[in-house]
Amino acid sequence: MKTYKRVHFIGIGGIGMSAMAKLLKVCGTYVSGSDVQDSETIRELRHMSVQIGIGSKPELIGKDVELIVYSSAVPLDDEERIRGRHLDIPEITYNAFLGEVSQGSNLIAVTGTHGKSTTTAMLGHILTVAGLDPTVVVGSKVTSFPYGNLRVGMSDVFVAEACEHMAHMLHMDPQMIVLTNIEFDHPDFYGSVEDVRAAMKQFVEKLPQGGTLVWNADDAQSQLLIKEIALSRSDIQLIAYGQDAAAHAEVEREVGIQRVHLFKEDAEVFEADLRYPGDYNVHNAMMAALAASALHVRGDKIKQALESFPGLWRRFEHLGLWKGADVYSDYGHHPTAVASLLEGVKSFLPGKRIVLCFQPHQHARTRGLFNEFVQSMEEADVVVLQEIYDVAGRNEQDHATSSAELVEAIHESDTTRGVDRDVIYAQDAEAVKFQLEKIVRPGDVLLMVGAGDIDRLARTLIK
């Protein structure tokens, strides 16, 4: 990794940006930064003696700054970026910088529409338990990692979450790719699922001779990708996981436990008790296990790691009790993620009444996947929909779509299905809390779901 004496981060409070800032700080770089608002992440960085300003702080950028790293949400005319250009300081996006930092390592990149953070964290935890001492950069926080979204290791093994938005993953040069799935998302950048698949194909094509692709054989778009790749890249190792693949799982379910048996060529590799819900988490765990196995980690170490995996921030994260209900925060913001969460919780906690409070994320996504969102919430017993979260830096001009339209469409769908349940619109966090005060009762499971600021409300409920 190239060394720097001083680096400045614009948008340092972001989950990826803060991980890079922490990594440089641990490696001895003087780090400064700014963000639009204070947060727990900002406080963590300040505790590490990182100098941070709230709001635009061009005065923090002096001639001794060697590099400016900025979030892709920061516009060209940002005062700090202007200041940097005036001083002839090189600037780079977070994703390009992650690619630079990981150069020369044994990089395992985890990508896909769903499950990236969980699979990255699980793989990082497995490799840590197995003694491989990896560096791990994850788009969430892991209790077992000293810096939450970052683990700094001494080996050359580097595990990183590779974001597909705007094809950011193409900045990376991995030796192994774990591809969880391919689905249409980010309609502000991709026009179709075929566009997403084409970008993923570009990424897989970057694997070196002898590189490894761990892929989900139950995913239709991944199957199409493999057919294309197999014609041009016979020099890479393909490891498939799925019902009909050589590597597959059998699952036994009890309340609060999924007992998973992983088989390869009909021989059991290990059995592990997973304490998190849903088929999607079985997929995440098995993909991580197969990637670890490709790095020669033994089955008993994988079992030990999966059974001790502490879970993730905002991934079915249990926050506590409120009005006698169990409150969970989840980052799900795509229809498939919402539906999978609800189905998983139904089987994981049978008999519980599920109150779903969902905040859609980004107008373009809500509009582009409108019908899918309507169908995604069918398993909830009660639905409260907060207004759509405005995403900083996405320059959304069209705000015509509203959560109120989703409520109306869900009512129509429920009538057609013969279902009678409460589906309620709430303009903001205050209105959401007002509705929940009336709805929630002891024994409920309250799911606070979305990638926006709904998590903040969830945490205030249990204080």
C-alpha cells in the first residue's frame, strides 16, 4: 500500500469512507476530514484523534495534504474540492482509493445486489478465527472487529465489499470474487438487469489466470453470467453453491436457530447452528464458507466461526424492547431484501405479529421497482410507510413518487387478495412514532427497515 503523510476525507462519516480513514490512521497517516452532520461514526473517528469539521471546511486543507479522498455524493463545486484543486492536491473517489489501497494484496472482493455486507463480515470473521489475520473492509459494523467496519490484519489477505452502484467494483483487481446474486437495482445508473449483469461480467473478467469465482447457482442472472464467462475464461476456478450444485446445504429449523449442513460432492463439510433468520442468510453463510474453503480453511474452523458470528449493525439487529415488543433495525431497501427479511422472520420467530415500519430509499428506486415494493410487504401483519428518504448527492429532481402512493397500491392489492390489515402512511419520523404508539403491543416483532435515517428513530424508541 502506498504511504501518505496526510490525507483529507470529504464525507468522512460514510461507512466506507470512515473505514479507509481508520485504516490510514492505524497505519500512521495524519487524517483529517469533514461531513455534513455529526454522528456516532464521527465521534469514533475523533476518539482516534482524527480532526473533523462539520459542514464545509476548506480551511482544514493545507499545502501539506497529499491526497483528498471524497465520497461520490460530493459534487465538483464543493468548496473543499475547489480548495484542493487550487492547491494542486490530487483527489480520488472512495471506491478508486479502495482499489488503490488493496493493490498488491490477496484480494477477495464480495459483490452482488444483496448480502454483500453480511457475506463480507462472515468471511472476514471465518478467516480471523482460522488464523489468516486478514484486513477486512465492510459496509457495516461488526462487533468482533476492533474498528467496527474495519479489521486491520498483518497478512496479505484483504477482504473487501465491492459496491456495484455506478460499477464502482471495477476499481478493484481481486484474486477471488464472491458473487452473491444479480438483480436490477440502482435505476439512477443501470437501465436494466442486463446492464447490471454486463457490469458484473466486466468485473469477473478482471480475475487473473487461476483466479476464483464463488457464485450462487440458484440465481438466474448469475447462471446467465456463468454461461457467458465459461466461453471466454476457462482459466478461472468456478465454485458454485446451490440446490443442484456440487456444494449445497440442508437446513433444519427450530425457533431461533437454523441448523445448516454444507455438503460438497455429497460429503458433509460441516454442520453449524446459525442464529440469524432466512434462506438469504444461509446463502450468505455458505458463500462465505466456500470462499474460506478455497483458501484451505478447515470445516471445523468454519463451523466455529459461523456459530460465533456476532451479527451486523442494521442487519436484523436486535435493539431491545419497546412497549413489550422486540425492536429490530434492518438496512433492507430493495423489494427482494424486504420480502426475504419478512419470510425469514416468519419462520425464525413463528407465531409472532410482525409490524413492519419501512422507509423507502431514493425516489428513482421506488418508482422503478414500485410494483415489486407493493408485493414485498405481503408477509407483514401491519405496515407503516414513512415518506421516501432523499439521498444526498443523487440530485433527484423527480419527487413525484410518494410513499402515500405505495400505501394506496398495497390497499388495492390487499383487497384483491382478500386481506384485511392496517397499512398506514406517515410523513416523517414524528408521525411514524405517533402511529407506532397506537399500534405496537407486547409480544410484537417491530421491524424498522430502510437505508435512510429510520435507524435513528429505531434507536430513540428504546432509550
